[in-house]
Amino acid sequence: MYTVYMNTQQYTIRNVPSDVTRVLKKRAQRSNKSFNQVVVDALVEQTLHGAGSGSDKAGWLFGKHQLDAGFDEAIRRQSEIDEKLWQ
């Protein structure tokens, strides 16, 4: 996504967690974009198009939570037929 920003601001951001930096650097390498462009894209996505905008997108959610240990078993049980109900 290439976007031209007409009225731009310059920021200095401190105390960015090393995990965030590592992920952003990987994104920059994979997409052949500058680190700065990847950071700007992430800010735009989260503030204008993502969770911060009231949008119904859920991309911010993926990879953040783990399913309950009994989830697969509960889904499997839903496929079982109760013979008493089918008589």
C-alpha cells in the first residue's frame, strides 16, 4: 500500500518494546519497505482502519489469545447424536 501524506507530522517515539521492533523489522524486510513506512502503515491501519476506529475488523485479535483446553472436545461433542432425541 503506497500512500502519499500531504500534511504529515514527525514523531520521536521512545520505549518501544523490543518485540514490537522485531516484528516491524521483519515486516519491512518481507515487504521490501522501509522501517519508517511499515511503522506509518501500522499506525494508519490501527487508527483509521483497525481496532482503534470502531471498525468491526478483528485483525488485531489474531494470535493474541489461546483457545480453552476443552474447546476441541466441546466441538466434537456437538457432532454426537443423542439417540433418545431421535426416537
